[in-house]
Amino acid sequence: MDFPKGDSALVMNYETDISIEDMPELRKEVDEIWEVFQKDVEAANLKAAAIRAVHNENDGFIKIGKGYGFIFIKQDDGTWHWLDDEEK
């Protein structure tokens, strides 16, 4: 993914059983995913990443669901920060 005013980012999309409204539990799950995904992002020499969680509300042929994207930015000191944390 290329951001219009910034660096490229590696994006991971995944389906979750956790409701998008249950942000504390969803964030715990994304924390676990980030521990592994961060290695791929750094191996690609990128300074931005996104993990997009999708929760399907039904089991039908046509899926109905909600999603949320977690954005990670690498700071100049080499540490990674959630974009949501920086905005609060």
C-alpha cells in the first residue's frame, strides 16, 4: 500500500471471531499478530504497516461484516507506535 503523503506500507488482512466493537479484545489479538508481522515489515525495510481485522456477522454466501485497520508507524528512534495511540 502507498500512502499519498508518506511511505509505503505492508498490509495484512485477516478475519477474526472477535466483534469489531470489542476493541480491547481485538487489540490484544492484534498485539499477538504484530509480534510476528513486525518481522516481515522490517525485513521489507518499511516504516509503516497496517493490520486490518474483519469480523463477518453472518455465515451466508454473501458476507456481511465490519472491519477496522490498525496502523503502525516506525519512529526515528526505531520504535514502533500505533497511530491510534499517537492521536490520543
